[in-house]
Amino acid sequence: MGKTVTTSSQKLAAEEMSSALSEMDGVVAVVSERKSGTSPRNIVSVDCSSENWRSLAESMRIEHGVDYCSMITGVHWPEGSSDKNWEVIYHFMRMGVENPPVIDGMVQPIVKDPSKLEGKAVPLEIEVRIALPETRDPKVASVQDIWVGADWNEKETWDLVGIDFEGHVGMRRVLQPHETPVGFHPLQKQHKLRYHDFEEMYDDAQGFLRKPSDAGKIK
Amino acid sequence: MSYHPHGTPSFRNLVVRPMWITLKTALRTVPFLGKLKFLKSGYHAQPADMMDSETSRRVGASHPSAEQKFSADRETSQLMPFVERPVTVMYPYERLDDLEPWLFVPGNYNGRIGVIWETCTACKQCVRACPNDCLHMTSEVRVNVLDTAEEGDEWHGFGGEVEVGGLAAMPRDDFHEIEEQHDLVKDHTSAPQQYEFAEVIDITGDVATVNWLNGSGEQDVDLSSIKPAEEDIVSGRIDLGRCMFCGLCMEACPFESFFMTNEYDGMSGFSREDLWMDADRTRVLPSVHKERVDMELAKRAKKEKSKRERKATKAEA
Amino acid sequence: MDNVHDTLPSKDLDLTVTISLPTGIWPEDIVLGKVLNLQDGFGGMQPALEGLFSATMICTIVFTTMMLTMLPIPYIERKFIGRLMDRLGATTTLRSLWIGESGVTAGKWWDQLPFGMGAPIGWLNKTLNSIWGNDHHLEAVSRVNNRGYHGYWFLLPGFFQAFADFTKFAGKEHIVPKEADRPVYEVAPVIIISTTVLVFAFVPFGPHFYVSSPELSVVFMMAIFGVAPLGVFFAGWSSNNKYTLIGGMRSAAQLTAYEIPLLITVLGVCVISGSFNVVEIVDFQAEESNVWNLFMLPLGAALFLITMIAEVERIPFDMPEAEAELVEGWWTEYGGMRWGLMFAAEYQRCYAACLLFALFFLGGWEAPFQGTMEALPLLGGPLELLLSIIPGIVWVLIKAWALFAVFVWIRASLHRVRTDQILEFGWQWLLPLSIVNLAIAMFLRVWVWDGSWGIIAPVVMILSGILGLVILVVDEDKEALESMKRPYSTYAVTKAYPGRHPDSKLEDLQRQYSSYTAVQAASSVSLSDTEARS
Amino acid sequence: MAEMWISMGPQHPMTHGLWTLKVKVDGETVVDTEPDLGYIHRGVEKICESRDFTQITTYCDRLCYASANTWSHSYIYAVEDLLEVEVPERAEYIRLIAVELQRIASHLMWLGAYGPDIGNLSVMVWCLREREMMMDLLQELGGSRMHYNFPRVGGVKRDLPHGFAQRARAKVSLFLDRIQEYEALFDESTIFLIRTQGVGYSKPEEMVNHGVTGPNLRAGGVNYDVRTAHPYSVYSELEWEAPVERPSIKGADCYDRYRIRVEEMRVSALMVLEALDKIPLGADTYHSPGDPAILAKAPSRAKEGTSGSHHFEDSRGESMFYLAGGGEGRGKMPYRVSIRSPMFITIPYASKCMVGYKVADIPAIMGSFDPCIGETDR
């Protein structure tokens, strides 16, 4: 059998971390079982308020050894409730990776048997959701200095969704053109996807004359 | 240079090994010499059976890959066993579907879209399934699948009748020769029309006066020689500029009518308008997917039969 | 009674003009004099006209020969590298042309050949089909079953591509970048091309087949060879492009690294041959010593090859046009005819390098082991007759083209080195080795040479060369390779066997499965103590 | 020479795609770099918000031309997380075979592109030659040559065709044989070694903090692999182990990243062979499309407020999809699709890695991280 992390140890580690995280104020952490394909997996899903987010991030990095920021994304809920009009979702991972030791001049690779991992060494998956109230400029605290991997994730989230990250150094457009008008964030829900039917395509085959239907307007 | 635990640069490796490997590769393509054992080790250009015995017994000899030998790297030549060659396929002079025909089975390979008009019911499932709206409906003259059943066929007689003012179709007698010569993949023309369509003007006894749609004027034909035809909405008017050949339309079709053919070229143009393909271009002959068409015919004829029986019983009651 | 001479003035009009042509064209000074003295006639002018005419004719013949014999160079480049890369080559095209489908041969293209030249091909095709059959279900037939008529240019696939390229370049526009240093930009290609062509003025294709052969032709050639990188530097600097600038700088930097070892190596050749003249060097190998310099100076031959590859800027030494980082290097901004001519000049330099190697080390226009063959007891006479029929240029060209194939082979096999690495290589390895080579040459010439190499010296030198080759070829610690001790990827499932190509048939794969558990056990052991240490 | 900025790209041999790397050089030495992305941003995430769950698969195929199957499978697992679908085991095995074959093809594409970066062109043609075999196998499954649209919500599109196992065994065995030739051309070539060794060092902890995973991380001497750390398929059923490279003392360099990919190709090839032996109901049986053995019933609508996510071992690192359910058409379409691309995070780190090396090292370092811009820009 292959050497993979067992579900039981993963569940134990997830419960341990979630109970520890729940003690912080403004943080609700539960273990949710995700099922995709054939094998279930347990992840720590955390609901956090935007003012407690910074402290939660620091404690995750320092106390729980969450060393990897996988993804940061935002969702715009215009028709959602007024206290959850925006949502920022973080996906973290606890990898437990350290530099391999150098013994008598040779690097000794760290080859752990994943099926034998226990306790804090178990790789874990954390999902943090931060709900933001209805506002014109949603913002949360940046974790760029804690996880460098969060840097471009936050850039992209601001670029596409328009959620600003306080304390982010060097925020700029990454996927949109640099001359994109200020305040245009295409993944906000007021921008509808346009469909060119074939007459429109063939009137202007190369699309030179084609303009966004909401061009020039400030969104 | 930093100390590296393995792959240490050595004077020996400066030229010898890489140059020997490239020379080996070149020698492999030389006649007679390329067959030597120390040049080809293991699977290099070893012909292998396409299917294991169990599978070939199950699928039978009709399967395209039955009784076929192949070489994993396309190097083996059964014609001149001593001649070796590089693995390049000189398209268009050589074609991959000649080399590995089992890759291009119609319905398995996602080629250009093809529709069997006879069985299409314009349910628009394919149009709905298309991710980027490249399919459209159009109305064409066609023969319903129920009318394709020949005399004496099990499912004959469940189709419509030839009526005055309606359309009729007469099978072309030279159709089989045309079908023999027509190769969907290699000559990029629309599939040959199986019928000559006409408008029925008058029916007296078993002689029908028809006016051919191709403009050859009126003519009296035997009623038994023509089939009823109709002008229906069929699917498959395709915008190739948008199609990404995902095959979702084929899977969405509930009537065995929509196919991805194995044609993979002749789909280019100098403007986007050229990429607009009419349904005439996407027509697929029923004989290509005979068994599926027969299946569909049986299904619908059964339904028609039961309906008629119910009507009959209702009439009695 | 001679009326004519009486009417003519008897006084000479002394209009003497002296034309002195370079040696090799006409022996003595040509004096054009007394041209108006019709009593002596035009006799005085004749040698001058002959000299001019012969010089023009020789130049024309030699350069035409050079251009024509350069045609196979790009052909070899394309076709041989195609084979090395396992792409399609010429012979495959030919073979696949004569396979037919079910008795009908794919377009009987040989019937199109003039004078029924293609009839044998048709017979061969018929024979092959009758022997091995050509049914459609045969896979090799169905490969080619729907090909049209290609025309008989396929007899030399791609050979005349060079003409097509030339036509395309000639029709292209000449663009000068904005802000470019116009005069230098225009001059640079002229420098490169003219110097390249000038080299061939001193390259003999045969014993008497050269434009000019001055005493110091080798020195002259090497000097001209060294001028072209200057043009490269000009082009890189003047193009107003950062890539070309870096490319030009690189060429200037690497020039110093290989030019000096190259000159010292050539000096070794001249020392051992006792002359600075190419013709005399070849004559030394052919007549005097009867031993090619390759066998006397194997180290020198290797050094000359390496430095010449660097000189003509081919992989692995083509940093000036490293297309991965610098888009096209120093000729990024050139286009049209100038680019085409510079590209042709690159190939001309390759060709010149190959010719020089053939002349310096491979005995020029001497057939391989000619002396030995002619000395054979029984066959000697007929062989001598045969070899006397074959003109010397044939052997020169064969050797040069084979050498260019080696260039192509190296290009397909090796990677590109870095600039600092070629500088390091040049100064730390090539220069000392070339000096060692020069010392060997001087030793051989001064102490060993007495009218002929004895019987010992060639044997010793050949054996030492073979020994060096064996040292290169032999694999170090074979058992380490076979016992998978070489730590490639320590915890991988199967180790890499650099030297070996196993028969990975299915049963062997099953064996790999079984051995797989053993590898697991071994790795888990080392894994445990790894964790203990860490 | 004074310092100057060179803008490499968007059209440049080094950028295996369409992006710009602004390099500040001092003579031949790289002083500073700044990547600039977004040249082929197609707005896939926005498009997916108005497509239903089956149609999105075709767009996920187009995320990366070199490894289409891994991306569509990554999406499919996230959707099955969202819709809570149980997948039959045979379908999981077929998915594993498809993904591993695609991983081999992707690594071959990388190796073929890495040869010209260092200056050898023949390995490019060789690698594309072997990639042909993998693409033939994948075409038998998916029906196309590059974008297969193979997985479906709850299973796969088609079962293994007749005789697929036979052909796959032959081709994969031949490929295992051919790997030796790449090693002879690369590992045994001193010029390749001196070009790649000691260039572009990176330490595992640093890489994890920068968000670099996958082969680039395993080259640093740790065996972290999403396939084993967060097991999501039948990888726990097979006898395999993620290959780990023994890096140099200063960290993983280009040569380690090359080695680890070659070893991954080997491991994936053996995995395919083993999966063909272990697949339930046997590899020589055939189930028609839609058969419950290969395709489970799946709901077509997601409930409001649900979300699905899945971490997937792409051939370039850890890819991930986040789906928010309950969008247009009462949940027929996702409300938000968010894609985590490994290269989007890796490219800034790679351009940090090349500071201090020569200009000639830029393609060597950037190529060794295996950039793919289609997935980077989405």
C-alpha cells in the first residue's frame, strides 16, 4: 500500500487545531469533512472577523506552524445579507517542511513516511473565511509579511475582485492591464459577461471596433 | 563551482556519452544497420499486437484495431523489414489516421461535428450543451428515419404517407458508387445527398406527378419508388470559429443523431465567415452509423406501433 | 621594298611601364614598353596580357569551385542533424516515394524523369512490390498511400534550398534601426563577408589549384580569420539594441580566449612541417614524411578543432548569438540580403575551417594511406594508376565535408557554455595545452626528424593518441554504475543507469516490480538513520 | 558597462509563453528583476460563472496547453467536493492513469523546452517524439490531441478502449527505455552539468514560504507531495513513493529540478503500469459511456451557500479550485470560481532566484521552474 496520510490522524490533528483556534475571540473553527472522489478528508474551516484576522494569522504561523499560504480569493455577494456583502477566503496548509540537514558534507533528504506522521507533523488544510459588511471599499489586513506567498495572491484579489489589503506593500495590477481605469474590478458582480452573437462577430471580424458595453463609466 | 553530491562534471563526460547517444539515434535510421541489437534495445521498433487475445475475441474482427500489429514508436515497417526510419509523419503526404487508425474511430475522435438528419428531432439539447454557443438550428429537407425502412423490413410502414402538396424523396440509384468514392476525411466536401427531393403535385392511382426541386421539371413517377420527405428543423449549423471540439453536444444528443466525425482537416478559412458551416456540410450518411440508426428506427417504430394500437383499441371502444 | 616601315617614324617613343604582379601569378616583372614602336610589333605586350588573363581566369575558377563546393554544407547541416534528432531525412523520403498501394504506385514520378532515367527505379519498385507485396492493410504502405506527385526534385531533397533562401533574402527590405550608428552598421557586414571570402584566396583545393600561394600564406590566412570578429563587434555595437550589444561584447571577450591558442596550435603545425606555406605543409605530409600530421600531433588536431569551432561561433561556443537569452545575438537587427550574406559567411567560415583541418592534419589532397597502398606488393601498381586518375580536389572535398559533419554532430550533441566558462576554458586549458603541443612539435622536428620520421615516432604518437582517446572513452568505476551506487536520485524507484539501455520488455518490467520492493527496503533503512541523524 | 534594464518578453525565447521579465543587468550580471504578467488573461474565472458544471471542464482544459488533464481533473475534484459525489473506483483508476500520462507528457514538454534553453536542440525533438506516444494514449481516452475534456462530474467520459492496456504497456515500457537516453544526453554531459549545477539555489523552507510546491519543492530534499499528504484519489492503493532529490549544500539548483522531474516521469510511468494491473474489473473489459461502473449519478445544482475546494498535485505544483455554489439558474452554475495556479506564485520567486547570476543563466533558471503562462494568467 502506498504511504499516504491516514484519515484518522488527519482528523485528530484537525480537531486539535480547531479546538485551539476556537479559543481566540472572534474566531469560530470547526472540522469539516470534505468528500471528493473516493477519499474523505478533514479540513479546519475557520470563520473569522476582519479585526481579529491579523492576530489569528500570527498565531497560526507561530503556534500552529502553518507555513504555506495556498490561495487568497474574494467573493462579491451583492444580493447577500448586509453583513456578508463581501467575503475573503484564505486557504492555508501546514506542511511541516524544514530544510534538510547536512551531515558529513552531504545533504540528507528528509523522507518522512506520511502514513506514520502524528500530531503537529500531520499535513493539514485550513480554510479561513472573513465576511465583510456592505461597503464601497472592502479591506482586510494584509498577511504579506507573514507568508511571502500571500503577496501575489493579494495583488490578484485586489486586481480582480477589488478587496484591498491594508499594509500590503507594492499593490498593483497583475493580471489586468496597467492602464485599467481605477475602480474597475471585473469579478465584481455588477459587471455582466457579454455574449457576442455571430452577426456581431462578423460585422467586426477582428474585433477592432468592439468595446465593453460599460466602457468609460466609473463602476 | 559548488560541491554537488552527484553528476559531478568529469573530463570523460565532456563529449563521449552525449555524442555517442546522438550517433546511436542517427544510426537507428539507417537501413540494415538500424536493426542491430545494440542500437535498438527493448521496445525500439518491435511490432506488438494491437489487442490481447481476450479483447480481440470479445470485440471480433470488425473492430478497426483487430488483427493489427503496431509499433510503439511508429518505426516498424512491415513492407521492408530491413528499412528503418525516423518517426516523423509527413503530413499531408502521410496521415496519422493511416498510421494509427484506431485513434480516429468516428464517435471516439473529436473531429468536426456531424449530424444524421434522419434521426434528428430538433430537441436543441446539443445547442444547450454547447459551452460557447457555436451550434445553431436550421431547416432542411430530409427523410424521417421512420420512412427509411425498406419494403419487407420489420419496421416498415410506420412512417408518413406521400401527400399532394407535400415533399417526396427518391433514392438515387448511383448513390452507392458515390458513397464508395466519398471519403469524409480526405476530400473536404459535404456528404453526398442520398435522395432526389421533389414536390408532389398530383397523385393518380399509384402514379405521382412530382416537380423536382433541382429544377429538372415535372415528371410522373411510380408511387412505390418515392418516399415521403419533409422540411424540418435540424441541428448542427456550426460556427467553427467558436467550436472547441469538446464533444459535449455529442453526449447530450438523446437520439443517436449527433456525432463527432473523424475529419480533422479542411476546417480552415481565410476569414471568420468561411468558418461558418451549413448543416449541409455537417451531414452524416446513415450508413456510416448504420446500427445506431437502426436502433433509433426500431425505438421510434415501436413507439409508433404502440400508439397506433392504442388508437385502434380506442376506436373499437 | 617596305613602304610601310619607311613611312613610320624610326625613332622610338619610350613609354616603358613596369607592372609587377604578386608572386604565384606571373614570375617576373612585366614591362610594357615601346608600344608605339610598330617596327618591333606588339610582342612586348603579350606576357602582360597573358598574366592578367590567367590571373582572372584562375580567380574565377577557384572562387566558382569554392561556391559550388560550399552548396553541400547547408545540405549536410540540415539532413545530418535531422537524422541525429530522429527527424525525417532524405533517404526516407526517397524510400517512401516508391511504395505503391495495391499495385498502383503512388504517382509514377520516375516516368517524369528525362531520357527514361527513372526506369530502373520503376523496376526496383516492381521487384520490391512483388517480393514484399504492397497491399493496403500493410502499415508501411498505408503510410504513403495517398501522396501526390512530388516532382523529381525529391531526388535531391532540400539540396537546392540554399538557392530558395538566397532568392528570399535578395527580395527582402533592408531596414536600419532608428538611432543606429548608420555608417558602422553598414560597414560591419562588408568587413565580415569580404574577409571571409578573402581567406579562400590562399586555400588550395589541389596541388596546383589555388589563387595564390605566398610564402607566409598560413600567417596571412590566420590574420584574415581574426578580422571577422571585429565586424561582429561593430555590428553588435552599432545596432542600437541591447541584445546585439551584449552579443558583440561577448564575441570580443571570447575572441581573446581562443584566438591565441589557435595561433599557437597552427604554429605547431608549421613547425613540424617546416613551412608557413599551406601547399608545402600538405606536400610535407604527402611526399616527405608520408605520415599525416593528425597522427604526429593528435593533441594539436583536437585543439585546432575546438578552437576552430569557437572561431566560427558554433555550439557549444556560440555565445554571441545565444538564441535562448539574446534573441539572435549580434545580428538581431540585420535583415534581408545583409543578413543572408552574413549567414552565408558563417557557413563559409565553417567550410574554410574544415578545409584548413583537412590540409593541416589530414594530408590535403593525398588519398588516405596512399603511400601504404601503393607500396602493396601486388595491388600497388593498379592502385597507383587508379589514384593517379582521381584528382586531388576530390580527397580534399571529401575530408572537408566529413569534418563539417563532425561539426554538425557536435552541435546536435552538446550544450552551450557560458561566457565566463569559455574564458576559463580558453585560458586555463587551451592555452597551456597548445603550448605543450608546440613543445611536442619542436621536439619532434628538432630531435626526431631526420629526413623522415623513423619507425618509432609515428607509432609512439599514434599510441599516445589512442591512449588519450581510451582515457576519454573508458567509464570510471563501472561497478559503481552497475551496483547503482552512483547517487543520482537517492530515493527514486529505479536508479539511472547512464551507460546502459536495458531491455524493458514486459517481463523485465515485472522484474522491476519485484525488485521495486527491495529498493523500498533499502531506502527505508537509509531513511530511518536519516531521521535519526536529523 | 553601466547598469541597464533589458525587457525580456513578451516575445522572447526565454519566456515559455507570453510575459515580460524586466532584467537589470550590470554587464553580464543580473542585478534586479521584475516580472510582469497578464498578457493572456482570458478571464476564465468570469466566464465560468455563466457556464454549468460540465461545460466548465472544457475551459479548465484550456488553462494549460501542456497539461490539460491535470487541470480538468483538479476542477472535477473540486466540483465533486461541492456536489458531494461519490466516484466509482474504476473511474478513479482511469482518472489516475490519465493524469499520470498527462504528467509525463507535461514533463516531456518541459524537458524539450529546457534543452534549447541550455543550447541543445536535439533533445527537443526527442522529447516531442515521446510526447507523441503519450498523446496517442490520451487521445484514445479523451478523443482529442491536446484538450481532452475527459473527466465528468462523478466519473469519466469513456472507459479504457479495447486494447488500450496493451498499447499503454508497450509505449510506457518504450518510454522507460528512452529516459535513459535523456540521462545520457544531459546527466552525462559535462557542459550541461556546469551550466545547471550551482545555479539558482533555493531552500525548501524559503520555497514553502513563497508558495512554491511540487517538483520544485521536492528538488530541495523534502518529500512533500499533495498526493500523499492530502490523499485524494486511489494513490493510497498503489505502490509508489514520491521521488526526492538530494540537493547540493546551498539548496536545490537547476540540476536538482531537472533530476526530480526525470524521476517523476519514471515514477508516473511505473504508476500507470501498476494501475493497469490493479484496476478493478480488469483493464481488458469495456463499459459503455455512462455505465455506473465509470460514471456515477451527480446532481447538476449546488445548494446556496455551499463551497467546494480541492488541492491537487499538478505537474507544476499544487493547483487548487475554489467553487462557491448557488449562482445563476438556481445553482446550475457556480457563483464564483477561483483558480490557484502554481506558476502564478512561482514566477515571482523564480525571478528573485536569478539575481546575482549571469545573463546566460536566466533561461536556465527560469526554464528549470517550468513556467506555463496559460495557467498563470488564466
